[in-house]
Amino acid sequence: MSGAVRTEPVAPPPVAGSGPIGRLGRWAAERRRLVFAAWALIAVGLGIFAPKVEHALSGAGWQADGSESVAARDLVQREFGGLDSTGLMVVVHSDRQTADQPAFGSVVDRVAARLEADPRIAAVSPPRPGSTVSDDGHTAVVVGGAAVDSNEMVRAADDLGPALTALGNDEVAVEVTGSSAMWADFNEANREAMMKSEMISWPVTLAILVLAFGSLVAAGLPLLLTILGLVASAGSLYLLTELAPISIWAMNFALMFALALGIDYALFIVYRFRGALFGSGRDPLDAVEETMDTAGKAVLFSGVTVLISLSAVMLVDSPAFRSMALGIMLSVIFVLAAALTLLPAVLGRLGPRVDRLALPWVHSGEHRSPRFAAWGERLWRRPWLPGVATVLLLVALALPVLRLDTGMPSIKVVPGEDTSRQGYELVQGGFGPGATGALQVVAPADEAAAATRALEADPGIAMVAPAAPGASGEVVMIQAVPAADPSADAIGATIDRLRAELPAGASVGGAVAENHDLEAELAAKTPLVIGVVLALGFLLLLVALQAPVVAVLGVVTNLLAVAAAFGIAELIFQEGHGAGLLGFESQGFLDAWGPVFFFAMIFAISMDYTVFLLSSAKEHWDRSGDPREAMVGGLAHSGRVIFAAAAVMVAVFFTFALSGPLPPKEMGIILGIAVLLDALLVRLLLVPVLLRAVGAAAWWRPRWLARVLPEVRFGH
């Protein structure tokens, strides 16, 4: 092949018959009324339940199932009137009055009566001097035990919070805190932030799509996939709540992925369809068949890879993580199904009208981008300087990962004006920094004295309450107040030390212990999740591309982009660089759920771009056997799609940086940076340079592998 840039607006000629995906696309286009009817039934049938989903989803589930702390919580709920870690702590405080004065006591009585009137509250424990009344008498705590599970207690905190705080007056304030109240405020703040970000992101998304497609009609197709995927997954999540609690975060992530993949898949398919329709003059049905046999096949492999990446999160033994992964997987399944059936039917129906309301500079038949073809030729001629510079830059950005610390979200993630944070700070002011993270030690009655001695002897414990007998008389509960703040590193060491020193029958529970156990579960499972994602991602690329070298390149470059994104995350969220500009208070660590969940999400999204680029390159390799044509042609045919999809995703993700609470900021900034690095530096620069460096060896397939793998071709 000569060094000239090929810019002729024609689609590649057909070289083989259609495969099953191409035939499925043609079938959907020919029987589009049936397909439209089926999707209408799905949308209506599941859409009926979609509006109810937000109220059915749970706000809890952030625990490690099977852990010691969860077992202790269950025992406390049975034996001690629900006075476990999910109970409500209602803080009554006055700067002028004390707990023994009538006006203060009247507020306490009204608080207790309101708690007793709610069936979700079990035993109500009034303030006790020396225990739940501060030394100065200005702060008292009324504890409402949990009569329902942790998910219902979060709802109870949400419902009761306004009524309880309204019982205060100018002299005496009432605030509601405790783990359930904090989760209620945390979820509400994040829900409002997500809604704000989504309201900003939709018009931005539409504007970029119009520019990317050059047509209002074509720009609406990704939104069609997104809306259908979201409605269907929301309805499905509602039905699943009848079987098990589903985290409210599952819906947020489902929306994000429905939007991300709906845009990616529609861009790739519609670009290819327009090239086949206008570039080669095919009729709409033939254009649909060719499109689905090439781009549709790549979309299928991409979708399966995304599902496999997210399924690895199920290895984390936590209801919140599993339900979030499930929510995303449902949205992926519905978007993928719509991309492979509904979108071909719509394209078959639209035909040339896909370019209705087109922008004046759009050339629909331009199947091969002249700009990205020229970029590919430039990289082929001079690969080393940009390639080495990119690797050095990504490695430099990734180095801070070595300093990355993680921890469970602290009180700093709750807005300062929320009642749970106000109550939290009042408790710490009245009872000490560790009072908001009291440990609940449950032990057999005959080991009560030994357990008390072990607690009193531990340097990390500031105060030990007398042992309280359970309902059966067989167990006791000992409340132990740590000396340090619940978010301090010393707390974890204290819990581990107590578990080693307490009698064998004793269990350490409480909200802080539950966070510690979940953090330990995440630390143990994160390497496994990453390993499974990488291994299965490699196998899927190997099947799709039929070449081990290029499959390895795809996975390794993905990993490099993810590491660079987390390196930047360490600088921003752990060290606090840019915290003032972005409007957050650094916790000194990254939330513990970030590495495992963000890794799976980033890897899933970046695999989209990997499959789009390398499947296009393989198509050119299969047809020409020329490594130069494979690299340049792959960029020319997929570069514009990758660039446009990344532009939308970066814009959408970065809108979350405008959110108030910290977790949406973490999610938006980390995912946005990851997509930016992966699309611009890795897919459109580093991978083409590596294909140039490896040459024909990139597409080498050993004979034994050819006998094992199913035959997959992306050329039509």
C-alpha cells in the first residue's frame, strides 16, 4: 500500500455472506412491525412499574454478609429490643438548659412519644445520666431501637426525621443521627445531586450527538435506546425488589450505563449504516444486514464483555454491591437487545430519512474519515516519539496509585446542614470523638466479666458501659466507646485487637465494626475482581479478534488507562489537590468501594472503545493482510465514533463534578478522566502505535488456537 491517504467515501465491498447477527438485523428490519410491537409491550409492561421503583429501592445494604458484625447486629436485634447499629439516635441539645430542667425534659418526652408511636421502632431508651446524658447536662440522647431490617430503618429515619426535628424550639434543638439517619441523608443528598447532574447532562448530550451525527433524526436514536433501556431496567428492578432488597444506587448507575452504552452502540451502528446506505448505494435492507454483520457483531462482543466485567463485582459479598452490579447489567442487557433488534428495525424503516434535518456540512456517505486516516498515516510514519511520550505520561499519572488509601465514607460525605451531621457533631461535642461510633460487644452471660475486663484494658477504648442482659438471659451486650473518631485509622486496629483478646464467644458489632468488615471484604475481593475482569476480558477479546497478541495489547492498555485515572484520583481526592475548586472536603482517602466498582465500570466502558477500534482493524486485516491498512483503516473507520462517544461520556460524567456531595464527584471525575485518557491517549494514539510496532505479528494466530476458537470475522 502506498503512503497516500485514502479518503474516498465508499464502504468496503462485501467479501462473505452474512453471519447470524447480520441475518438477525435483516430479519428485524423486514419484520419491523413485529419488532416494534414486541418492544412496545416491553416498554409498557415494565414501564408501568418504573415510576414506583425509587420508593421500592433500599438505602442500606452496605455490609459484608456473613461477617461478625452483621451476626452481632442480628443477635442484638433479637435480644435487646432492636437497639442495634441501625437504631435511631435522637439528640436533644440546648446551650442554656440542661436535661434536668422541665423545658428540656418536655422535649425529651415528646421525642420518646413520637418514637413509640411508630411501629418500626422497638424499645425506646430514654436518656440516662452517666451514659446518654453528657457530663455538662446540655446534651441527651434518646435511642429508638429497630423493629425492622436495616433497609426499612433507613426509610424510617427518612420519614421520622422532619417530624422529630420539628419538636425542637428556640431553646432546645432536636437532631436525628445514627447510621440509618446518616444513610437516609446521604442517599437523599446523592439523589438530588444525581438529578441535578442528569438535568444538566441531557441537553449537553443532545447537543454533542447532533454535532456527532450531523442530523437531528440520527441524534435521537441513542436517546431511544437509552430511554428504553432505562424504562425496562427500572421496571425490572422494581419487580426484583419483591425478591430481595435492591440499593437505590442501582437505579443511578443503571441510568448512567444506559446512556453511555446507548450512545456508544447507536453511534457505531448508525455510522456504519450511513456508510453502507449512502456510500455504496445499497437498499436499506442490505445496508442493515451489512451493518449488523460488522458493527452489530462488534456491539455484541462489547456488550458481552461489559456484562462479564460487571458480573465480577458479584464476587463482593455485599447486598449493595451486588444489587448495583445487577442494576447496571439489566440496563446493559436491555440496551444491547434494543441495539441488535429495535435499532435495525428503525434503520430499515427510516432508510435515507435517517439524515432528515441534517446539518449542512454533513457528508453521510463518508464511511472512512479523512482526518483519522491522515492521523493513522502520520502515526505509521512517525510512531516512536508520540508512543513513548504517551507511555511515559500514563505511567507518571499512574504512579500515585502506589500511595492510594481507601476507607469507608466518613461523616464528611453528609452535607453540613443535614440533621444527621448536626446530631453527629453534637454527640461528639458532648460525649467525645468516639461516642458516635460505639461498639456493641455481645457475649455469653458467663463471659461478661472477662469481656468487660478485656474492653477496659484496651488502650483504644475510652468508656465501657455495664453489661446489659438480653431477653433470653443467655447473652449480654456491652457498649464500648472508642477513644478515636469513627473514621480514624486507629478504629480498625482497635476492632481487630478486641476480636483477638475478647473471650471466644464474644462478637464485636456496631456501625463502625460493620464498616470495618465491609472494608476488609473489599480489600480481600478487589484483587480477585480485577484478576477475573482482566482474564475474562482477555478471553473475550481473544475470541473476537482471533489473535492473542492484539488481545493482550487491548487488555494491558486498558489497565494502563485505569491505573492513570486512579493515580489522578489519588491526587485529587486523597491529597486534596483542587478540592477548593471542585467544592469538596477531602477525607484523606478514596472511598473503599471506589477501586473495585470504578475499576469494573471503567474497564467495561473502555472495552467498548477497544472492541470498536480493534474489530475495525481486524476487518481490514482480514480483507487485506496488510498491517498498515489494518491500523490506518481501523482508525479511519472507528476513530470518529470513538471520539464522538468519548466526548459525550466525558461531558456527562463531568457534570457530576458539579454535584454537592463527595461520592458523585468521585464517580464523575474518575470516570470522566478515565474515558478521556482511554479514548484520546490510548485508543487513538497508543494502540495504533503498538499495532505499528508489532506489525503483522499482532494478528498472528497459532494453528492450535484456530482449531479451538470459533471462527469470527468482522468483514462482510
